[in-house]
Amino acid sequence: MVDEEFEQEVIEALTNASSKFGIPIKDIVGRCRRRDIVQARHAVWRTLNVCGYGYRRIARKFGVDVAAVARAVKKGNINVPRQN
């Protein structure tokens, strides 16, 4: 049940970021380092963290280092996608 909830939050965050930033979900979850894609990716991570998920869980889901997620979330100037 908890894993399903996390998966739903991930899908929702990805969908919102994709819509807000105009970036396809496949690019957000990919490895591209283009600035606009990285901003969308970081917004997803920040959203998940604000929803109560830890850096380690987010990092595992996206296949990245925990420190990368922590730096992105702590940056503070990330636009968090909002639902309409």
C-alpha cells in the first residue's frame, strides 16, 4: 500500500512537472543535463520531498546518488509544480 502511494505521488509529480515545464516525462526521468530538463527533474524531487519522502527513497527511484537529490532539494530555488 505504501509503495503504491509513493508510485502515485511520483506519477503525479512527473505529470505536473511535465505540464508546467513542457518537458516530456521520458526526458525528466532520463540522464540529460540540459538546464530546463534538470530544473523539471529537481522540481519533481523537491515535490516528493515536500510530500514526506526521504532523499534515499527518491534517489533509489530515479537511480541517482542520494547527495544529488539532497543538493537539488536544498537548493531552495526550485519551482515546485502545483496542481490546478
